Amino acid sequence: MQLRFLRISGPSVAPAEIEFGPGLNVIYGGSNTGKSHILRLVDYVLGAGRTPEPITEQARYEYVHLGIVLASGKEKTLVRALAGGNIRVFDGLRREVPTARDGQTLSAKHGANSISMY
């Protein structure tokens, strides 16, 4: 699996996004600039049980989106509400907020229909 982008979005704020390229990606910056928070958001959308501790800059955002490319070459986007809950999986690298009818819903908790089994 390769990461392509991480995006957070909300209805009344411009999205914030980081792009990942093929190969090694390095996230760097000064102290207290969000590097660890990026990793926590990736972990969260991949099924972590706890929501990442909110930071001030995240206050008006509602969703985290993770664009990935699977080993098969298929592109998928995982979306999870920052308030918690299930993970939605969509075909393609999609940056828009999902509708209730789009995609496949997977549980963050390990089981038959979970992100870990997917």
C-alpha cells in the first residue's frame, strides 16, 4: 500500500492537505508544527480506536481522507469522521466529502467487515 494524500475537510473551512509521492516521503518541520498529528490522522483513518487528540488548527474540520494505492494498483480513498465511527472506502482518489450512499462502510473494530480484514 502506498499513501497518496491526507486531507482534512469541513463545511466552513478550506481543506488542509498533504500529498505523498512514490517512494520515501519525509515530513519535517519545527517543533509543534503538526508532524506527529499527521501520523496520528493516518493511524486513525486506518482503524485506530481513539480519535487523535484535537489540535487548535483542526477545530472546524469534520473528516479525514486518506488516498491510497493498493498492491494490486487499485486506487482507494478512506474517509472517517473525526468524531469517530466507521470508515468509508471509495474507488479512486477522491477528495470530496462522501454522500451517505457512496462507497463501502467498514468497521474500525477488528472483525469480518472491518478495515483490517479489507
